[in-house]
Amino acid sequence: MTTISKLRDFLKARHDIIHYLRPSLFAAPALEPDPELRALLVLKWILTSLKHQLYVDGAPGRSIKKPLNAFLGEIFRAQWTDGRATANLVSEQVSHHPPITAVYMWDAEHGIHGEGYSRVEMTYSGGVSIRQTGHAMLHIDKYSEEHLIFLPHCSVKGFMSGSMFPELNGTYHIVSSSGFVSEIVFSGTSLLGTGQRNAVKATMYRRDDPAKTPLYTISVTNLLQDPVLLGGAGPLRVEAAWQGVMAALRRGDFGDAVTEKSKVEKAQRLMRAAEKESGNTKWEPLLFAPLSRRYEEFERLGPAVGWQTYADETKGVWKVNREKAEGLKRPFRPGLTPLGREDVKETSG
């Protein structure tokens, strides 16, 4: 069977998975026996997920906004389900200086899970540039397979028009332990506004092919689905911690929003100062820890595209404790809130 006919039959057979079922898109590689097509499905999932992270529609007045600064220990949990697959996610702010976020995503039924971490740095020079240092690794249990995944850099454009939007830039790779590499090239608009926003070209080739002969050139229609937040509102949860800020923004009271935001920021500074005074300055993340051994998975895949971990910039290579993450229950940290240590009682479950 030719590559083209193989791909056509593959897409036809899995049309429902690829184009309609969002959590199933995450699980799909675990259901595919062909390693070449598993690698293609991983690429599909990654390109699809980027739109949810970065999409801003073109309506007049629509613009990205400055995000809230995550506080140390902040936790976000979510779940997506569609009846065929369930994707779970938990993230934790493991460092504040520098800001580092670690994340774990899994579908236990289908035996697929991914973890990653990122340090985000923003620079200003005629615009905003956002650089991510870190990576993600996707594991497929049934095939003992790993996929090393990039974290893209981003620019914020549209300052002159007042309608700002994010745009990815650069060349990135997904490296599969089954012998395939996907190369993704992002390009976009010029300073004069010409070109297409977040234009992307993706090709997949065999890792042992020095000519990088494309097996596929891929264009993806991105899909969106909102998560269901899990577990109620413990004080370290994102939606609980920032509820005062969000409520003020919804009613258009920007002064109150600033006041509520300042409460959290001031309390966090006081907590760090108290820790320093007591000599207890080592924050222990709840679900993630720096790797204490050689990172053999990365060493097998990273050199194929010249990657390094830059562990000195991210306080190490962060790895999840899967048992803790998948069994996470409240209270996460008894008595600790974004505003300090108070007599706060959370209901377990």
C-alpha cells in the first residue's frame, strides 16, 4: 500500500476520533498499532492543542490580556470527557523566582500520559517576546513509546492597532522513540501586517533519513473544548485564589480588581519574607520534584534535533509523582491559603 493510500484509509477509519472527539484525540495514539500513524496522531494532538492556548478571534476590540501572576503552590485541575475517553490534567507552580510551571496529563483507561515543565520569560523591545524553557514528554504504555515535545516561543503583535494577539515563531520538533520526527515551522505577520497569522507548516520524516524526506505534510483544523474544573474550590485552586479579582473584572470594577490582586501579591511577599527570616526558604512542591538521576529518556531522543534541557535555568528537570497527581485530594496543604496561613478548613474529597 502506498503512503498516500495508507494515510487516506487511516484518516477515513478514524474520522470520528480526529475531527469530533477532543479527549479522544489525546487518547488516539494509544489505540493505533502502526508506529508511523501514532507519530502522526501525536502531531495532530499537539497542533490542535496550540489553538486552545493561543486563539484570539478577529472581532473588533478583542485582544489578549495580561495574565495574573501565578503564586507559589498554585494548583489547577481539570478534566475533559466525551464518553469514549477522559483526559485529566493537573498543574502546579513549582517556582516563583524564576516562574516555573509543571504539568501532568493522563488517561488511565487508555494508558497514555504526558508531563512537562516550563520557565516563561518575557522581554520587551518594541513588542513582547515570550520564551519558554523546558519540554514535555508523552508516554504510551502499551508500546513502551515516548514522544519528546517542544514548547514554542511566542510574540505578542498588534500593538499599533490596539487589538493584540499572540503569534508563534520558530522551528520545533516532536521526536518519537519509534523512529519518527515531526518538524513544525511557525511563521506569521510582518511588522507591516502582511502575511497570515500563526501560519504553520508541519512535515514528518524518519529519524534515520538524513535527507528528511517528508512522509507527510500536514495541515490541521484546530478544535476547541472547555474543560470541567475538578474538586471544588480549595484555597490554592486557581479559580478560588483569584475569585475576588475575577468577580471585580466581570462587573467592570477595575479598581477593586487591582485591590484584590494586590492582596494576594502582598501576602505572598510577606510569606516569602517570613520563610527567609525563619531560615526555612526551601519550598517543597506537592506533586513534582527535580530529577535526581540521569534523564535517560531525553538523552535517547533530544540529540536527534540538537536539544538540551537547560536544567540550570529551570532549577532542574521536573518529574511528576504519578501516584500523588492521579490521587490528589483536598486539602492540598492544610491551613495554607494565598493570603497566608490561616485556620482554613477544607473538606476532603
